[in-house]
Amino acid sequence: YLNYGYSSGDLFPEHRVGAELYQKLLNTFEISAGLRYLQFRTTENLKNDVLIYTGTVGKYFQNYWFSFRPYLNSGSDGLSQSYYFTVRRYLSIKDNFVSLELGSGSSPDDPLDYSVNYDSFKLNMKKIQLSWHQLVCNRWIIYIIGAYQNEEYSAGLSRNVYSAKLQLGYHF
């Protein structure tokens, strides 16, 4: 996995770089290890860098895939940690599945976490997400995702975030 992103806006990191290596193991296990680098520009036009270590341990069992992914970031405030557990149930083909994700901790790498700017980035969160992926007409994929997240955005203050996403993808 290799990724680079650029944004000139205030909501997302100015630069985002990711790299991760994946490896299949025996008995339908898989592992990965990688890094995410986020560079935010603060309101004072100073740069704020975040380096996140991540990886996965996954296991296929019959029509299911189980995955555990941590995000670890060591900064001046100590160790920031997030943990995600995913269960995916494959349906008739590999592109058709339903998924449940549970998350806890604090990670600026989570796509839903960009709902606040970096200066007020939340202290803790809990998340549950359900998704359904369906192949249509041999090349189109429909993604339907719903999530609930309780996020602490200031010491002792939290809010509930409900989100829904409908995506359409095309396989080349």
C-alpha cells in the first residue's frame, strides 16, 4: 500500500503519506506493518507533524474475515492509541460482503476523524460501523456505510456523530 494526498484547506492535513507491507501466512492468516505521516499547518502557519505506526493481524475462517488493527502515535503528550476490530462476512462472491467494525481510542488516521480540525482533535472515541458492499453489472460496486461515533473533543466534553455514506465504485 502506498498513498500520498495533498490539501490546501484547513480541514485535512496539508500532506498525507502512507506505506504498508502485507504478507500472507500459513493457515489463512495475514499480517501487515506500516506508517502514516500527516503534516498539518496550524492557524499560526506552523507545521505540525504526526507519525502513526499501524499494522494488521487478519484471519480467514470459512466465509468470514477477522482483522485487528492498532494505530500508535508517540508524541509530546505521550502515546496515542486506537484499536479497530473488523468482522467481514463474504456473500456469494468476493466483492459482496457485509462488515462490522468496532473502534476505540484516538486516531487522526480514521477518515471520520477529520470532522474537527487538528488543533481541537478529540481525546477519545468509540465507534461502531456497519457496511454493505455489492457488485452490480459486473463492474460497478455499491457501498452503503452507516456509523455511530462518540468522540471526546475537549477534556470532559463529548458528542455523538452519526454518519451515512453511499458510494459508487467502478472496477477497471
